[in-house]
Amino acid sequence: MTGIFASALGDGIAALHPRMAQRLALSTAGGVGMIGHGVMERIWRGPAFTAPFLRLGATRHILFPEQGRDVPFTIENYPYLDAHGRETVSFVRTFELPGRRRRFDAQMVYNPARGRIVDYLGTHQHLAVDLDITVRPDGGFRIRSGEFRLAEGPLRAVVPRALTGVAEVNEWFDEASGRFRVEVAVVNHRFGPLFGYRGAFEARFVETGTGVSGAVKPLREKVLD
């Protein structure tokens, strides 16, 4: 089965740095996952009025209100088939903030009809967002978010752009340090910067063996295509 990133990038995947290509080659057919350990040099948020919204998101492992510097960080990327039979890659990020552990959970699938990756956010996958992924000149990748869709109880709706932020993720391999570098920023066109972080991590690749731990899977799996 073709990995989700190969499906999304097509021929563009050949332009990735070899270490980035290894990182994005994760698939159930390959049977390999990736665990990254590192430090986020800075975690930031927008003005004080954004804190309640970020705090609400933190209850379902979507963003959080704390800020910090030199925060230990772990990312877990595991390929698996979800309950709907979709090829999925986990993006579970854990931040060891002073006195508190925060997680930012997402599960990515490729939607052939949309021709792009869809990111399901949080513990209950009540938010799904379209992602556009491109290759950077240095062989890294850039991800930019598009339409957000909501599923909460009987409610199904497209979230107005005015109520969401545009997330941009940049990741590349730093030859000098031998580490992956990452920068994330979420910005609302009206309210400005909402949340972000930057830092670096080292990665090791592990065999998934007989399956993937439920610790990196959501409590509920949705289809919001």
C-alpha cells in the first residue's frame, strides 16, 4: 500500500532530502514507525484573550495555552489502518512543560477524491482539516492548512475561516547538527498569531511489529471527507 505522503506529493517526493524521504516513507506496508526526541526552543501563544480557546483545545489534545523555552519534546509517527480501513499516520507530539505534560494529537489520512492529506485532530477527531504539502528548496517539506470541518454530536459543518487559524508547518533536515528542525505557526487573519513552536529533534526508526499501541490512537475515529 502506498504511503500517504507519496500519494500526496507524487513525483515531487523525489526532491526530498534523503532523511526527509525516509521520514515521510512511513506506511503499513513498510512496517516502520518513527520516534523523535528533542527540545522545542520556544513555544508561544497569542495575546491573553486566546488563552481560553487554547485551554479548551487542550482538553482534547489540540493546542494548549502554556508558553516556554527549551521544552523537552517527543513526536511519535506510526502507520496503521484505522477502524475505517484507511492508511493512517499518527502525529502525536508531547511537550514536557514545567509541572505539566501537554499533547497535540493528529492522525493523517490521504483522501483520493480531494487529492490531499486530511488531518484529524484531537482525541475524538471532531475536527478535520485539509492539508497542502509541498517540498521546500532545501528538501524539507511545508504543510499549510485549508478547510476545517467539524463533527460534534449531530452537528456537521464547515468551520468559517474567520473562526479558524491557518497552520503552517515547516520541517527540514539540518546537516550541520544531524537533526530534524521544525517550525509551526497558527495565525488567524483577523486576530493574528495564535500559537506556535520551533525546535529540533533526533529520530530513530522502529519496527511496528504486530501493531501500533492504542496510546497514539484517538478514542474515536471519524470520517469527515
